[in-house]
Amino acid sequence: MAETINEKDQAKTIEELLVRTLINHELELFREEYFNLHPYDQARFYLRLSVELRERIYECLSPQEMADIFENLDADDEDYEPILSEMVPQYAADMLANMYTDDAVDVLNELNKEQVASYLTIMDDASAQEIKDLLHYEEYTAGSIMTTEFVSIPEHSTVRSAMAILRSKAPSAETIYYTFVINNEKQLSGVVSLRDLITAEEDMLIKDIMSDRVVSVSVGEDQEEVARTMKDYDFLALPVVDFQNHLLGIITVDDIMDVLDEEASDDYSKLAGVSDMDSRDRTPFRAAKKRLPWLIALLFLGMLTANLIGRFEATLDQVAILAVFIPLIAGMAGNTGTQALAVAIRSIATGDIQDESKWKLIFREAGTGLITGTTCGILVIGIVYVWQGSIFLGLLVGISIFASLIVATLAGSLVPLIMHKFNIDPAVASGPFITTINDIFSILIYFGIATAFMGYLV
Amino acid sequence: MAETINEKDQAKTIEELLVRTLINHELELFREEYFNLHPYDQARFYLRLSVELRERIYECLSPQEMADIFENLDADDEDYEPILSEMVPQYAADMLANMYTDDAVDVLNELNKEQVASYLTIMDDASAQEIKDLLHYEEYTAGSIMTTEFVSIPEHSTVRSAMAILRSKAPSAETIYYTFVINNEKQLSGVVSLRDLITAEEDMLIKDIMSDRVVSVSVGEDQEEVARTMKDYDFLALPVVDFQNHLLGIITVDDIMDVLDEEASDDYSKLAGVSDMDSRDRTPFRAAKKRLPWLIALLFLGMLTANLIGRFEATLDQVAILAVFIPLIAGMAGNTGTQALAVAIRSIATGDIQDESKWKLIFREAGTGLITGTTCGILVIGIVYVWQGSIFLGLLVGISIFASLIVATLAGSLVPLIMHKFNIDPAVASGPFITTINDIFSILIYFGIATAFMGYLV
């Protein structure tokens, strides 16, 4: 941010001033200064306050004004439930009614059913109905992130009347920069941008200036897919339709940026084996709660590996030096598997996978495993021979690495592909799981070979 | 996408028709059908063609028309150099001149210096100068992704004259939905949206309807930081200024979506230990080339671990059963380290780290390590005791897990924090490196304790 030191100091002073006015109950002065902030900064300031000071804000801001602030809180980072319970229920309901429907739904999705029902009961009927219509869409679908506050115009309007509609709807619509055009059956038939409208003659018909190459998404579409479409086509708004092409709502680019971010975080945390990460985990207990299920699952998988090695105890007893290379072989297999896994998951997430066949990906990964396996295998044979002076030990470790890398690369790419095939989110096949599975494979290979060629080692 | 089977078939038919017209040299018919596609689909179709058919496209499309297609290619996925070399140099230069400057710069950044110089020489002077102005900004800064095709209006204009300017600039400006306002010194003083303009009285002064709470970024700002700002504030365009607050360019939301995606991919691939992933890696050789450097580095680190265990060969010789638990302990340490690493890197990337002190994060992670370590340690003592019937072996493995998890959690969070402190991109501390480092720690702990309490084990 282009803030000079002075501006930063100034920002701090404004915050201090705001806090002071709240403490002194100078609510008129507070309002004046507070509305000078950007809505996002208003939201951040609001969140940092104590419950006591927040309650003073509710005294001096109307539910409408509070709605603007709430729209700027981040759905993934905040716990709405305690905040809503600070407010008088009628105030909270009025605020929710004044929010953009999609944002209100985001908030309500975090509450339990009774809470949602009680807010909807005391809300005005029109808003409650709009919210109910959106609430029944499954989370993470286009329907759940779309807004119903959009402007649509009939094909046979003139530019003049379209502009009049836009002017009147400008204060409440989420975007007026893209307007979707509907035919007599209320089906989506085109799109016209405000750019087109302001440069067109006022008497022209919308039908003649609109673009009928309009890309839409269906209401049940996965939000990640919607985000891809929006990003690829550089749209600012996408229309959402039902299976008969009726226009149900629109999705705006600001919501899509949040989706892109959310999905990226999601894939990332799964690769690392943390169920999800958010900034609310301010205590070690909350953080540990999210990591322990993975760790315990991995612990049992690890015990399986231990059990497996235990079966080769006779081999180990005779040639203790074998133990020295266990972490190397298991580690290399784990790392290669994670690489292949990440590539496969990204290919699936970005939709690249549709451009080429799955078999092609698998053959390519097999080839990659062959190349990396051969290179690392030969290197290892050399190093172990020089270090331990035994060509047989070198060959054993080298060949094990060679075979493990090929198997691990294939496992890393096959597992997510198979999951994708069965419509399971492939990101669930997290890094640690692939790593542990590859540990097992590589140890089987290593001790299998060692036991078979025992005679050369002792 | 809301495509019915019929629409998909139709899309295929259109593509086949387009290819047929190209082969038959029916270029007029081709143009007609081709321009019915969305620019993004035009770009995808174009990319799938053979060089021979692409050359026919250059015959029938003007450099201006080709520029629109080129703007829709994805800078990260495509190799521009071979494509440009298919074109007659003057055609390529004219096309670059007709692209939005920021997109042209993206293309030129992929070429070597001589190629850039030769295109700039044969380009018209005005365009060449605009491109040169942007080319000298460092990659991944606000300057490198901003566009200079924006509309700015003086504070003292009326709404009427501002609208007239916008109408005339609409065809060439990248966005007209946000217009930035400058004062007499050409410094950024406010912003006015098209929404505000169309709802305002025509005789009002811009000064009176503009918002002076305008958030800007400085030209040297990191693009990831810019993306965060844009996402948090839900802007469609951000102004870029120099240190004296002069307006240099704007960054539009479509470029930011690409940045968000790029940065997420980047962090993700580093966590997995692949230097970068892109869909151009269509051959095993290219894929292997990107993964081998990591694997070989990890191989040497792994040899270090092996060497370390080798020093405990005497211990191993006496108690072979110790080897059985090596992968379990090393694996658990590696997994915990990756979890802590991912959380720390995400906190840094999303800027959450600025909201709380680094010490707080470290204390929290230490606490988390203590909780996960205690839980897993106790579990392990129980399992090993039941399985192996030796309480001492159980205690040895359990205590090693306990200590390893604490150390690994701390290592996973400290390493990225230290790197961040020294302005090194913390994502470089990839998962595999943290894993291997934690292997070493955990094995030292395990064999250290084992060797010290040897008497109880044999």
C-alpha cells in the first residue's frame, strides 16, 4: 500500500479517536469519523473492538448501516454466531434483511437451524423469502454464491429505458456493469455491458446491441468450476440459470476472488495434512484439534509400516547396516509421490486434465518416474559403493530407489485420478497419506530384495 | 457450464466447420463463423491448430484482430516465442502494438532481449514507448502488471464532460467502470465509479461526487500484496502511483485473478517440492527436469541421515528391533513439520501474521506441539507395549515421538518465519526439506535416548 509513515500514523490516530469517541459516548462524532473510512476498514475496526464498545456501535448505527459493515467481514475468517448474539434479535434480523442476499446466506450458513429459523421469522417477509430461496442450494455450488439482486432487461427495451432501469436500480443492485437480457419466456438470451449502453444511440433496441454469445453456469455447478470459467473468460459477472435456461441470479467477481482463495487454501492445507487452516485458531488447542486426527491416522499407518519391517527382523539381525538406508529410501519415495500427487491434483483443479486423456498423464508420469528413478538409482549405487565399499549393498539400495521412485510416482498420480473418477475430491488424498503409503511400498521392495539376495550381503 | 449435450455437439461441429473452412481456404466464411465465438474460445481454438492452419489465420485476420485473440492466451501456460516466430515480424509487431500494454509486456517478457528490441524497432513509436515504459518495471511488482490504458479526469470537470471523455475512450480503455480523478499537479485525488456518474446530475462537479478515500498501491509493490488489497476491498480496479502520488497506471481485477491463481500454484508446488508446474510439461523429460533438482538435493540430505544412523550401528547391532520404528518416528516428525510449515506459510501469505506478533505464533505452535506430542506419545507407549510386550521399548518410542513432534512443529514454523524476516520467500522452505530436516532431528533423538538407556533394552 502506498502509505507514507505519516499516513500510517494518521490511520492510527483516527482509530484512537474513534475508540475515544465510543468510550465517551460521543456517538454523533463517532458516526462522522467512522463513515470516512472505507467499508473494509470499518469492518476491521469493528472486529477489533470489545463487545462492550461494539454494543455502542449498534446504538448509533441503523441495521442498514450495519449491513454494509457485515458484508465486508470475511466469511471464512469470522465466527458470526457470537457477534450476532451480541445484537438485539430484531436488529440482527433487520441487518440480515438489508445485506445482499448471498452475503446474508453466508452468515446464516454458519448458524444452526433453530437460529436461522428464528431470524427468518422476525424478518420482513420479502427478505425472508429471498434468503430461503438461496438457503436450499447446496454449499459450494453456483446457487449458494449467487446473488438475486441483479438487473435484467427484456430484449425489446430501448437503450434509453434500459439506462433508466439501471439508474433506478443502481443503489441496490450488486453490479450494473453487466446487465443480462431475457426473452419473453424469461430465458437468458444475451448480455449487454454498461460500456455498450453508454456508447450506443438511445433509441436502439437492446436486442440489436446485446451480445448473444453469453456464457452461463448452471445453478448446481461446483463453485470451483464457476471460478475457473470466470477467470478464463475475464468476466465481471456470470449469469446463473436453471436447466431450462431461466435466469436465477448472477455471480460477481468479488465473490469469485474469495472462492479462488478458499479453494487454493483448501488444496494447500490438504496437501500438508491439516483439515483446514483459519486465522481463528488462536489457541494451541484449536490448532491441535485440527491436526491430531491426521496425525493419529498416520500413526496407525506408521505402525503398519513398523509391523512390516518387524517381519524382516531376521534379515535385520544378520545385516544391521540395512537399517541405515530405511529413511533414505522411504523418504525419497515419499517425496516423489508428493510431487506426482501435487501435479495430478493441480491438473484436475485447473481443468487441464480434460484437455488430455488420463492415460496420457499416467504414461507421462510413468516415464517421469523411470527417468528420476534411473538418475537417482545410479547416483546412489555410486555413493553407497564409495562410502561402504560394497557393490552389492550399493546395488541393493540403488535398485530399491529405482523401483520405489517408479512405484511412488505412479501411486502419486493414480490415487487422485481414481478418486476423481469416483467423484471424490482428490485433494483428500493428502501428502502425508501418499507419503505413508509409499513408505510401505518402498520398504517392501527394499527388504524383499535384501532378503532374496541375503547371501551376497553377509 | 450450462451446456446440454446438444450444445456440446454443436460446439464440436463449429470447430470442425472452422477447421474445414481453413483447409479449403474459405477464409471469408471462416471469419464469419470465427467471430461468433467468445474471444477466450477463439484463443483456445487458435492454439489447437497446426502451424500450417495458424498461418492461414494470419492471412485473413488483421494484426488488430489477432491482438484480441492474443490477449486471451494465458501468460503462464503458453510459450509465446515459437508462436510469434510463425508470424511475419511486421505483423507480430503490429499485433503487439494493438494489445493492451500490460498484456504485450507479458508476452515480451518471455522473449530474449534481442527479440524484444527488434519488435520494438519496427513498431510505431507511440506504442513502442508505452511498452518500453512498462518493460523496465521488475517482474511481480504492481508496475509490471498495471496497464497505462486508463481514463483519468480532472477534479474540476463536470459529470457531463466526464461522460463524454468516457464515451470516447470506451473502446480502447481496459476499464471505464472506475475512473480516477487527478488534481492540478496530476496527483491522484479521488475515484468515481460509472455507477456514480450515471446517477448524478450532469452539471455537478466531479470533485463533489468523487470519493476521496481512494486506496492506491505503489508501483514497486509486490503483486501478491496488490492481489490481497484488491480481494479484501472488493475493488474492480486499483490505481498505481509513484512516491509523489502521481497516477501511473491501473490494475484491473482480471489481471489480479491470474495473480491469485499464480501465487497459489506457486506456494502449492513449493510445498510439494516441484520447482513449478505448468501444463506445458507434456513430456516426461520436461517434468523430470523440474523434479530432479529437488530429488537429488534430498538424496544428499537423505545420505546425511543414513550416515547419522550409521554412527549408531553398534546400538542397532545389539537391538535390531530398533530399526522397526525408524520410519514411524521419522514419518511422524516429517508430517507434523509439514503441517506447521503450511500454517506458517499461509499466515505469511495472507498477511494474517501482521495482525499478531511472531512470538505469539511461535508460542502457539510450541503449545500445539506439546499437545499433539503428548497425545501421540501416550498412544504409542500403549501400542508398542501391547505389541512388543516391552514397557521400555514402548517408553523409548513414545518419548522419542513426544520430543520429535515438539521439535518438528517448532522447526516447521520457525524456518519460514526466519526466512520471512530476512526477506526470503518462505515458500522456498518446501515440504520435503522440512521433512528431511525433521528426519534428522527425530533420529538423533531416538538413537540418542536408545544408546543412553541401552541397558534396559537388551
